[in-house]
Amino acid sequence: MRANKALEAAGSPVRVPNDGTPQDATLHDLRHFYASVLIKNGATPKQVQKRLGHARPSITLDVYTRLFDSDIDVTADIIEAALGQVP
């Protein structure tokens, strides 16, 4: 498939009957969904980068950084626990 045809196909609705996807979901939408599920379930930026085929993890972070923000509370808890052990 030529690159232009692939890009056009990525923007076209996915036509899979009875699969539960929204009628207007595109392959690009499903790619974002896939990445979001990986991140929500603990995948690292490097793991997501490799699965999506990004050249660098920084590209993945540029696109999905807001989804990694939930980790901020976790890091605060880690520091609080460590400092709580300091005499």
C-alpha cells in the first residue's frame, strides 16, 4: 500500500460490524486508544514508544504526556514514605 493510501485509510472509519467501536472510529483513533490503554495499565514511555514505532520516547511523551500525569501522586507518595523513615 502506498504511503498516501495508508494515510487516507488511517483517517477513514473502521468498518468492522458488531465489534463495539464507535461508527466513526478511525485506525488513528484506535492507535490512540491502544496507547492510552498501555499507559493506563503501567507501560513505560519506552515500552509505548516501541509498540507504536516512534523513533524516540520523547515523541511518545510529546503526544501522551498528559496520560502519564497520574503518576505524579505516586512519586509524591514515594518521597513522603522515604522522608517519613528519616529520623
